Amino acid sequence: MKLSFRFILAFIALSFINSCSTGKDIVRVIEVTGGINKDLSKKELAKLEAIRAAKKNENNGHKLNNVIKGTQNYSVTQYLAAYPNADNPVALDYRVGGYDILDIKVYEEPDLSRTGVRISADGNISFPLIGRILVNGLTTSEIETLISDKLARGQFIIDAHVSVIVSGYWSKQFMVLGPVAKPGSFPLKARERVLDAISKAEGIESEQGGNQLMIIRTQHPDTQYETKIVIRIDLAALLHEGDQQSNLLLMDRDLLYIPRARQFYLIGQVKKPGSFFYRDKDITLVEAISMAGGFTKIAARNRTRIVRMEDGIEKIIVVKIDAITKSGKKGQDILIHPGDIIVVPESFF
């Protein structure tokens, strides 16, 4: 009798181990039908719905993502190959425009020199002896030559030596958006680069910033040929690895966009529930739970769920954690995707 009883116990134990060792039982995928809600408290359900709503609003609000997806994208290397003069400071010398301010010096006649000369909205300035001059779209060296020539033609000064500098930059702008300390629009100065833009925005929020920066660039603005392109920059290489090639010259109307670091969420019976940043390194379910401090004592470990959106359909992945951690099935651990919501319900016992 004792032998038979021990045999039955051994058979049950073996059957349990075998059931835990099959991939089918360890991981099960179902569509959301409301079943996930029955094991959660009202507080946990409210948190789940709040995360879902926030994710939906975030996706609906990211109009930039639609622009980026529908626009020609380049790496820095591809961009410079397609536009070889795009990072040439000589070829891209600053060209003045309306509302810029100039300081003009005539060495032969100091009385003609002027500071704080504002360019009008239509691109003109007024200068003694020669009246209004159209300077819109000219470089400072071109303005110097223009003023010298006009003084010579009027026989006021022959071969005048003229110096022009831009003392106020107001005609051109760029914008920085994303997790930076000071997002917004900034005046574009001569020969400013990506790192200058990050500095003006007072730096990237290290915890929230992703690993990529995108320049949405307007080409041939205000013409029939106006188009946009996207240049993708590896932020880690630029900021920490000395990748100077990625420190591109800025252009008028550039929009520098730093996407927020992707996140996943843990709610329910873990010690430190909340949101966690997802970096380039793959994160498994077991690692994610470890990041949250592990399970509480009342966690239903083997009813752990991952709520995941795939192709517009919300799915639930039910995982038996003990079958992975205690039965040597780490190869069946689940990779966490950005945006996943990991739900650990409370045990019934």
C-alpha cells in the first residue's frame, strides 16, 4: 500500500515537471478579452488603464513621427555623400536676412561707420552717401564689396576698405524638441553646429533622452522645390565617442528632434512597480522583474502577463515564471518590447 502511494506521488510530481517543461505551457498568447482584469485590484486596474490611455495619447500626439516616416531618411554618411557641400563652412557662409543687425566700418572715413544697422523686413539697409542697399541673401564679404563699389561709383571714396560683421542674428531660426532642459526656437548664428544647438537647449535629460537625434531639414525653402529630409544622428557616438562627422552645420528652419527613451511598465505584485527606460540592450521578462526589485510575497508568479500591442491588436502573453527560473528553461524567457505592460497579479492563496 505504501509503495503504491509513493508511486502515485512520484507520478504526479513527474507529470507536473513535464507540464512545466513544455514551451506551450510556459508561454501562452491570447487576445485581450477582459480576462486580465479579474486578478487585479481596483488600484492596479486604474493604473493599467492610465498607462493605456497615456500611450494612446502619446501615439496620437506624435505628428512628427508621421513626418519622419513619410520623409526621405539619411544616415550622416549617406547625407554627406548625397550633399557633399552640406558641411562646408565656406560654401555655407552665413547669408543675412531681414531683422539681422550689422556693424559697418569704413577705415578711410570713420564718420561713415555705423553700428547697429538693422536690415529691414524686405532686406534693405540705409547707408550714408549711397542710400538704400539691398543686402538680403548676401554674405558679409559680399556686402563689403557692394558698399565699396557704390562709394567708388559715386566718387566718394576710391577703393574704400569696408568691414561688415553681423552683431545680431534674427533672420534665421532652428528648433530643438524632445527631452532637453530648454526646448524651443533659437536664432541661428553663423557656423553653428548640432552641439551648439544642444548647448543652447541646455543639454539633454540623460534619463529620458533616447540614443538618436533627428534633424528634419527644409531644403529650398519658399520655392516650388521645397522638400524635407531627415538626417539621423547617433547621439552616443556624437556625445561620448568624438564622432565629429555627426556634428553637422545647422541650416535655417532645421528642427532637431530627440525622441524620448522608450519605456516598459510593471504593475501589480512587484516590489518597485513603475515605468522603466528601455535602452538598446535586450531585456527579458525575468530581468525586467529583477529591475523592479523582484516579486512580492503574494505575487502569482506563474500568472504573470505581458500586455503588448502588435499590429494594432492588443495581446496578452501569459508566462509561468517558475518554469523558466526553476526548471532550467531560461532559453524560453520572453524578450520585453518597448511599450510592454507587465502585470503581476496577486496570488489566490
